[in-house]
Amino acid sequence: MKFLRFGPVGQEKPGCLDADGRIRDLSGLVADFTSENVTIETLSRLSDTNITALPLIDESVRIGSCVGRPPNFYAIGLNYARHARETGNPEPLEPVLFSKATSCLSGPNDPLVLPQGSAKTDWEVELGVVIGRSAEHVSEADALSYVAGYCTVNDISERAYQIERGGQWIKGKSAPGFGPVGPWLVTPDEVADPQNLALTLSVNGDTQQDSSTADMIFSVSEIISYMSSFMRLLPGDIISTGTPEGVGLGQNPQRFLASGDIIVAEIAKLGKQRQEVE
């Protein structure tokens, strides 16, 4: 099933897509898709609902992040073999884990406002994983049973802030609007194999990234198991699992975003995003 959130910023309501791709209002059944309700149990209950009886929503409505107020927004760096090579880095021996501030979260089609003084803002289409129940010391064999759903993420990054200013990556990853998530939270029954999903991203119609999650160095199950050995993962946590080759940083000459650019990111089965740069 495909769940989503719709409405003005800060006033989003929960919804889902019906068999015809129309938005149905779930607000009579669940308050919102925030951490307390993005659980495997809640989403399973909602999946059993006769959604054809629910109110239809106009298709022109704004779509918000498919998860609201996540407890944590984690990300994995250098997790595609060809991306590691294009940036001149060796393949990591363990997942490179960092965080994005949850305040960077935005809707999949919201405009991207470049940070003040930014000169090197870059794109990164990524498979997002949303945790559906608390996880500690989870085995790789059981890891996928903790997933509430999958989504499209653009891990937008200001490379000068990330690389040239010292310290940790989070400050180059966390400006407002640097975390478009959605449009949908897609339940695992619709994603037979998270390691076999096509990812693409274009800028102004020119394809920049065109790859597959098959190129991931660490699989989704490996990432969840690894992270859960150091921390408790919580329902609603978002994990952005790394980007394939084709980022602006890895090009020669390097290419970064400018006002007026149009970014379109898409993952098979998980939906498309479109951001206009301001």
C-alpha cells in the first residue's frame, strides 16, 4: 500500500492511494503519520481498510513528507561502489553513518531554497527506509521485518559546508529543505527486493544519476542490523541508504545547483519528486 501526507506545511493529514492512484483521506482513522503511528501494526490495520469508502482528495493538493516529525533522520555515506570511486574514496569497510537534522525535512515537490552563501549545493537520490518497530541487536536475517516501508529521498548536500569546513557532515546535510521525502511510504509487500530498484535523477531534463540499489555496498538488511548494534532504532526513524554515481561533486568539471534548476528524482515503485531551486 502507498501511504502519504497531504495539505499545507504544518497542517498535513494522512492519506493513501487507491487502486486508481487517487488520494483518499485517512484522517478519520489515524491522526497523522508521525512516529507513534508509523508502526507496522498501525499500517497493517490501515491496509485492511475498505479505502473506496474514504473521502477523495483533489489531486492538486500539496504532498508533504510521507513521515512527519521522525525521531531521527539517519543517512549512509559512500554506499554505492561506483559513487565511492567517482569521489576518489575507497569502499568503506563498515557503513559510514551520519545524521541529517530533522528540521531539513520537506515535501517531495516543495521548492529548494539555496542556503545563504551556498556555492556547492548538490543532489543525491537515495532509497529511504522507515523503521516500523523498535530495533536493538537485530540480525541481518530478521532486519527487514522491522521495516514499515520504503520511500524516495533526495539527500541534498552543500559540499563546501560538508567537506571544507571541518567537523562532521551533518552541517552540510541539514539546511531547511535538504530532506525531501516521499511522495509515498510504500509498504514492504509492494517492494519484493529493496536491492533491485532503479534510481534516477535529472537536472533540467539531463540525466545525472541512473543506477540500481543492486550497486549498494551494504544492503538494507546489513544497514539495519549494523545500526541496531550501536543504538535503538525507533518507529518513524528514516534511514537514507546512500546515493549512486552521478552527483555534481564527482563530475569534471564539478556541477552544482543554481536558482531556476529543476531536479526530478525517482525510484521504481516508490514515486517521483520534483524540486525547483530558488
